[in-house]
Amino acid sequence: MELVSYSALMGEQSAFLTLKIDTEQPVELRDFVGAFTSLGNEFERYVRDAYPGTAADPKMFVREVRYGCIEADMITGIAVAALNHMEQILILEDFVRRWGERFGLLRAGHVPPDQLNTSAELKDWADAAKSIASDPVASHRITANSALCVKH
């Protein structure tokens, strides 16, 4: 099996997601990993439901870890070569918007209607929040980005 570098994989994707976790407290390793895997799982679900016949194969790459901040990029592996750059960005922006809306509702104590219907979905949302749950000033932010703006 041939190893492909992060830069090469990023070069194949014209759009990607970035997850940034800011904490003052240490993060337990399982919670750290859970934050990223839950995002990938939720993105796969989103693509499957919103774009029938389209598959995603998300891969996470930790870009930077420093005191109080962990930053990772997720290439989506959307398996539709016909998507142009703008379509990919629009898909990612819609996912980020939905993720934020859902997190806001959950934080306010409301379960979004017709969502979180399976134990896998509930587990992913719990895992997404664990890395920041025990730190009162912690936060996480997901952004949609364009590889056209990234310097390698």
C-alpha cells in the first residue's frame, strides 16, 4: 500500500472542514479522538441523507496542537468527481450551519425534531461535546475552508 502525504491528499480536495478545540484544561485522549470521529460520522450521515447516491470517506489530519488549542482538518472524500469547487464549499457550509444549529439547540436543552433518532447519533453527539464539557471556558468551532486559500 502506497503512503500518501497529507499535502497530497489536501491537494486532491478543493474544500475541507477544520475543527478547532480551545481548552484550558487537559483533554482525555478518548474524548480528544471522539471529537474528531463523531464529526466524521455525522458528516457521512449528512451526505448520505442529503445527497442520496453520494458517498463520503472523511479523513482527519491534526494540523496543529499547542497549549490550549487543537486544530484538525477533515478532507471529506466526497465521491462525486462531477462536483465543482463551489458545490463542494456549499455542501460543507450547509453541514457547518446544520452542525451549529443542532449544537445550539442541544445546549439549550432541546432535541432537534426528527434528529438524534438512533443510539449511534446520540453517541456521536455526546462524543462531540466530551472534549469541551468539563472545561468551563472551552469551545469548539467548525469551519468550511477552501484548499485554494491554503498554503502548503
